[in-house]
Amino acid sequence: MRTMWRHRLFWPSAALVTLIVVNTIARPNFIKLTLRDGDLYGALIDILRNSAPLMLVALGMTIVIATRGIDLSVGAIMAVSGAVALTIIDGSDDPGNIGTVLVAVVAAVLVSLVLGAWNGFLVSVLGIQPIIATLVLMLAGRGVALLITGGFITTVNSQPFSYIATGYLFVLPFAFFISVAAIAAVALVERRTALGVLTESVGINPEASRLAGVRSRSIIWGAYMVSGTLAGIAGIIYASNIRAADANAAGVFIELYAILAVVLGGTSLMGGKFSIAGTVIGVLIIQTLESTILFLGVPSAQSPVFFAIVVVVVVVVQSPRLRRALTRLSASRSGGGGEPPTADNPKQKAEVGR
Amino acid sequence: MTATATRAEGREARAPFFQTFLSRHGGMMPTFAAIAILLVLFAGAEAFLRGDFITPRNISALLLDNAYLMVLAVGMTFVILTAGIDLSVGSVMAFTGILGAKLLADGLPVAIVVPAILLGGAAIGLMIGILVQYFNVQPFIASLAGLFLGRGLAYVVSLSSIRVEEPAILWLQSTRLRLGDWYITPTGIIALGAVAIAAFVLHFTRFGRTIYAIGGSEQSARLMGLKVARTKVAAYVISGLCAGVAGLVLTAYSGAGYPRNGIGTELDAIAAVVIGGTLLTGGRGYVLGSMVGVFVYGTIKTIISFMGAEQSWMQIIVGALLLLFIVVQRAIVARSEGRR
């Protein structure tokens, strides 16, 4: 029991289960799945489908945060990627052709890869702080997207393209399979090869890893490229969902939600150890919470208040000060059997390291 | 910094004046670069538009249009000097603006509404400061909570825009104190006043020196016995307060409160501060530089609208300028570290 308590995914999973239980009690329809024409429908399926863009972005963000970085430009990259894809489809003679859509998707992903590589170049080669390096693209990216679409909201009517976000494969939404594939790919590469361990070592101490022979520059660079690429795919899903490239609205605030998902999943922003399963749970928590807020009849514009409360509760619960107070409380109750209060707190240590 | 300066002085005693000045005031270089860019922008626009750009009207409008951003940049400078960051200012500005408009529409007198606006901003700043200082939350995440809270509360107050008809608020905007063709509005005076007060506080008070010390090295500041906790919280409260003032200024400027105001303005404020030569690692920079940064930002905006170019260029140019300044700063920091 105690080991389960201590497991770092315990609290995120507990939060997700609580949310689902509360929703089910409030509206029994919540967990009901209906099979219509061989496709599954229901609130849970909606959550899985709508979470796809955030899932992709948050996965990339996890890797970047593990290297002690942050990527603020994901929303802007989403906008650019959507703009590239839709402009290609819109400009072609046959928007309904699968070949056209494939070309558009590949081009959009390649552009996102280049943008990610640009971020990585600024951070790993020029040594600019990640927040600032990615801020450049966050500011400029939307401008670029607007230039690509010529300042308009490009809309297309293309069957294969809208399939990406709204279509069904077997009984589940296609977008869900995209996020599962991304989770599987990232988990395989990071956990079945040494790359994950190397990424964590770069995040814990870049200088020591470099001296130990880890090519920290390429690992950091690669992390931003992965983040950019995943954000590009997320941008395509977003654009496919609304069948339009809206450079001003695509992926607004998604970087913040992605960072929130990563933090909810128990990955520290200080870099180092990361948890892909935690991020997946974090994304699902956010998406479920959003669905709950909508169900409560709160205008979706007001939902940030709830997220603010969630952020504050999560960070306060995770803070060393509250942990110490709780330890002391339980120690005094059980007659001094608890852990001794630890003097070192991670933040101060990190500051000395800097 | 002082130690570096004295050592450099000893070594370069016979060096030409210019070199001595450079090595002593290396930290000022980014700010001088910002002033240089501002002058180049002015000269370029003047040449390009055949003498139609530098007119008293345009320069006066520059201050008028960017007054709210200047107030935000002043608050942001305090936070960034302590090596923190405050993402909440844009949405706090929207919240305080719509709150003020709503209270005025409900018939409350200005004497209550204005303090309420300022307190609202300061309260969110206080929350961020407490999270950062006492719960060891990273400034980025703590102010992210502030961003969500401010934006959400703005929509809680009202989902649509509210017109302001209170003459005392509109007076802030409509009054023009003229001197020939030059004019300045009370909002402009508020913005310049904020800069002046901040410059005084940062350079001539113990509090200001503590801010710089924390940004230089928080650990050392604590060991020196400076009041780190109180000062750090105060920096965020000041930033929140400035966001409140900016909300007031923006409400006066647009004559209405609107909950969608200021989306992304926090990035403009950060960009202005960085362009003005304040280092994001904290401890170096000047609030006067931030003022120059806001003017650079405003001038680019004016030039683009004069040229009739698309507004999307604005984002690209500001991004590119930001990049330029970051690389320059990076080079300066690398140089001073190398000397040590």
C-alpha cells in the first residue's frame, strides 16, 4: 500500500479517476458508449479524440523539458503547419485527391521540423535560454503563418483531409490512433534505447554529461526537432478538425496547457527525470476537466479560472514546504516515527548549481 | 560587478577613455544599442517617408498609443531584474480594465473604482509572489496560474465589452496638454511618471539595490542578510500593480473594457524589456532601457502602418529584433564571463 502511495503516478492517476467518477455520478451518460454504424460515440470517445493535438504537443514538450528546456513556440508552429498544408491543398486542382493531401501533410511536417531545428540551433549551439529562444518563434511564427495564408482564413473542402481529425478507423477515431502511435513511438525510442537515459542525464547536468562523453548538443537539438515535428502534426489535426487554417486562433495557449500537462504528470520543470505515462495522464486530466467545465454550463471562456485553481493546488501540493509540514505533522502524531525533516530543497540546490 | 569594474580599472588605467568607459559600463551596452536602433529607425523612416515621420504629432502619438505597454514594461523590469518572469500582466490588465468598466457601469464613484482596479492587480501579483517565494514554484508556472486566473476572471466579470462613460476616466485620455504642436495626455504622464518612480526606486533606494542583488545571485543576497523574501514578493506585487495601472490606462485609451484585451501583451512587454537591454538572467538592466524598448516597439508599429504593410510583418520584425538583441546580449555575457 505504501509503495503504491509513493509511486509518482499515484496522484495524477488518482486525480483522473476522481474526475471520471465525479463526472459519472453527475451525469451517468458520461461513461456510456454507443455504437452507431460501427463507430463508437460518447463523451469518453470525444475526450480521446479532442485530446490528440494536446497529446502530441505535450509529448514533445516532455522531451524538451527533460533536457531542462521549454518550447513556447509550439502554438505558432501549429499555425504555420496548418497554413502550409491548407495553402497547398487550396492551391491544387484536385483538393479531394489523397495524393494532394499526402503531399500537403508531408510538406507541413517538414516545415515544422525545420522550425524545430531552428529552435534547437538557438538553444544548443548559440546557448540562448530556451524560454527566450523559443519566444522569438512564438512571436514571429504567427506572422509567418499569416503571410502564408495571405492574411485570410483559408478554408478547404477536402474529404481525405478532414478524415484526419473526424474520421473513424475500425471503431475508434483516427485522431486517437495518431496520438497512440505518437505515444508508442516516443516511448519506444526513449525507453527501449539509451536515448531516454541520456536525455535525463543532459537535463540533470548538461556540463557533466558533456564531460562524460554524452553528445548533449545533438540531444538537445533533437529534442526541439521532435517537439516541432509533433507540434506540426498537431497543427494538421487542428486544421483538419475545423477545415481551415486560422493563423490567429490555431494553438493559442496550447504551449501553456502542454506545460501544465507535463507538470501534472509529475515531470519537474527543472529537467531530468521525465514520465511519458505521466504526461499522457496529465493530458487526459486537462481534457476531462475541460469537458467537465463545459458540462457545468460555465462559458468556455471562463474555464481558465478552473485551470488557475488546478495549477495552484498542484504546485502547492508538490512544494517542499507543504511536504515538510505534512511530514512533521505525521511524525509528531506517530511519535516521531516519520522521516527526519530534510534540510536540502531542490530549488536551492539548483540555484547553487547555476 | 563592482569587483570586475575595479579590476578592469587597474588593468586598463592607461587605456583610452572610450575603452575604460566600455569596460566599466559593459552592462549598459545593450541599452545604448537600443537607443541606437531607435535613432536608426527614426532616421530611416524620416528618409523613407520624405520628412513626414518626425513630426510633433507622430512623436506625441507614440507615447499616447503605447502608454499602457510602457507601464507594463516598468513592472516587468522589476520582475526580470530579480531573474523572474511575469506572464500574467496581459490578462491581469484585461481583468482590471473590465472590472473597472463594470464597477463604473454599476454606478460606483471613481474614488472607489480606481483603488479597486489597483488592488485587484496587486492581489494577483501578491499571489504569484507568494507562490514563487514561499512555495518554491518556478516564476514561469506561478505567473502562468496568474495568467489563467486573470483571463478567466475577466470573462467572469463580463463576456462582452462594456463602454465607459465616466468623464473622469475619459478625461485621462481626451485632455491634451499642448506645447506648440506637441501634446501629452494624462495617460502619457502616468506612463512617464511610472518610469521616473521606478528609476528612482531602483537606483536610489535600498529596495532597488536589493532587487539587483537578488538578480545577481539570490544565494549571495541572502547570505548578505538582505531581505530577499520580502523584496521578491514585492517585485511581483509591483508588476501586478503596474498591470492594474495599465488596465486603467487602456480602459481610458479605448473608452471601454473588453475581456479579450491584452492577449499576448505579456510577450510584447517582455520583448520591450529585453530590447531595452535588461538581461533575462536578472541583475542587469535599466528601467529607462525598457522605456526605450517600448518606443522601439511603438516606432516599428507606426512605421508599418505608415507603409501600409500587413500587420503580420509586425510580429516577424519584433521577433527578429528580439533575436538580434538576445544574440548581442549572449555575446556580452560570454565576454564578461571570459574576463572573469
